[in-house]
Amino acid sequence: MLYTRVCQVLGIRYPIVQAGMASYAGPELVAAVSNAGGLGLLGGVDRDVDNLERAIDAVRERTDRPFGVNLVLAEPHLHKLDLLIAARVPVIATSWGDAAHACERAHAAGLRVLHQVNGEQEAARAVRAGVDVVAAQGSDGGGHIGRIGTLALVPAVVDAADGTPVIAAGGIADGRGLAAALALGAEGAMLGTRFLATQEAPVARAWKEALLAAGTVDAWQSPVPDVVWEVAWPGADSRVLANDVIRRWHGREAEIPSQREQIAALIDAAKEAGNVREMVAYAGQSVGAIHDILPAGEVVERIAREAAAVLRERATLVEREPVAERGGSASA
Ligand SMILES: Cc1cc2nc3c(=O)[nH]c(=O)nc-3n(C[C@H](O)[C@H](O)[C@H](O)COP(=O)(O)O)c2cc1C
């Protein structure tokens, strides 16, 4: 079975992390992933302190394994950080900002910090801040993303991290993706979209089914959601399913501000109604490799098993005799 430094540092069995995805990553999902030997991350960005405290309690009612909570540092987060420290949440998973303060507080309390970055300079800054694990998030991913694709980003971040363990995020949905991340020098993977298509994810059934129906080309990088919600995280766009509302406004962002409140209200109402054509349904390009809605624990086990099988099978390629010795001749 796979075991890397990330397993050791985070206290988990498999180097598989379920991404913090705001309130789309709820206690049932987090606990199911952690119980299966991965690391579940509760989303923290759109919960207030009381809601977050209740959600942490709900995770603890369901698992005694390590888990984490995601905080977006570009948003007000200091009261939430106080809560995570007081509640002794094992892993504080930060993104979109400077992790130095979170590291100082977490390490003084004996807790770990996993910080997500979108470029190698950011990775170097995170390592200087003392993070325990760096997540390199490629623009293939769902939700808020940067500009560099996972395949190019991960090795650059591994080099910049200078020995601090790295996990890859963005576009990974199965064991092949985890094996590829390991080949790039990462020591694990963080998956968001794959875990939305699970029984425990608290999102509309229609959203989960739309993930199964979608192909890689259907997950668009678009500024539309952030223009509607007036979110400005430095360097971030969103990757979402290209549904009716996104296709209607993509490329016409300048027209949004004058009708912003009405558009936001329609999107919120669509979310309430589970209308996947008119809501903002975040999704990564990994949708192309998602074909079933499974229990989250089964996703963890399947990915770990598949990745080990892929690595064993690919290793046999190295042992093959050189082409020339097989009698083949290449003519130019
Ligand atoms: C529905 C959804 C919500 C997300 N919300 C957050 C968030 O609140 N904070 C964060 O740091 N990343 C968030 N992300 C990004 C994930 O942390 C992760 O980088 C991404 O899901 C990896 O790509 P993948 O979706 O292809 O697996 C979100 C992703 C999705 C799909």
C-alpha cells in the first residue's frame, strides 16, 4: 500500500486529502473520508464561528481520526482561527493568503498546517512560514483556482518547497491521478470535485448527476461567480460547470454590476431549488473521470488501491529491454 511522509505528518493511512469546499464539505463527508484513512477537511469559509463550532463537534461525533478545517485567509478568519486552536483541530488547512500567523498559532498548540498555493513563489513563502505540507493547486481544479495547470505546477512547487512535503490538487479523480502526482514528486493528492460525487456530499442530487454527465470541456474557468458575489481573492478565478447561467454571462461580465443583486438572488434561489442549470456548480476538469456516485470511504479506498496498481504496472515498463535489442530498426 502507499505510504508517504504526508501520511506520517498528518497521521493518516493513505496520502489522500478531501479538499475543504466551503459548506459543500460537511461533517458527514469529512468523517467518512477520515474514517476510511484519508484526511477530511471541513469547509470553513462560508460558516460563522458558531456554525463552524457545531460542524467540528459533528465531525467528532462521527470519527476519532485526524481531520482538518479550511480557512480562506483572504477573508476575515481570525476568530475562526481562535476556535480551531481552542478546539485542537488536528490540521488547519489554509489557502489564498499568507500562512505565517496561522503557522505560529498552530505550531504553538502542537497542530499541523497544510497550505494551498498556486505558484512556486507562494510555495517558497509558505515554506518560510513553516507550513507542514504544501498543496499545489493547479488551474484544472474546481472552485477558486489560479492560472497554472497541475502538470506544470506540481514539479515547480516540489522544487520550491525544498524538502517540505507537497500534495497535488486539481484535476485528480482516480488512482491514475494520484500515481501521476507521485511521479511528479508530490507525496499525495487533494481532491475536491471527486468527493462532491459521493453519497455524503451535502449538495443537490442534480449537481452530482451533472458531474457524471459532464466532460472535461464542460468545466469552465470563469470570473462570473466572483463578479456576481463581489469576491476578490488575489489571482483567483472560479472553475464551474458551464451551465445556463455561466454561458449567459461569461464574456459579458461588465454588464453584471448594474443587475448584480437580481442575478445573485436568482442564483441563490436556483441553489435552494436544486436547479443545476441556474446555480453556480463548481467543478474541476476531473469531471471527465467521474462516472459514479459512491460512498466517500469507497472513493478513498479505490483511489489508494488503483494508484498502487498503476505504479506497479508502470514500473514494469522500466524493466523492458531497449527497442533496438528487440530487432526493431528505426529509419529516419
Ligand atoms: C465545490 C468546491 C468548493 C471549493 N471551496 C474551496 C474553499 O472554500 N477553500 C479552498 O481553499 N478551496 C476550495 N476549493 C478548491 C479545493 O480546495 C481544491 O483545490 C480543488 O477542488 C482541487 O481540484 P479538483 O476539484 O479537480 O479535485 C473548492 C472546490 C470545489 C470543487
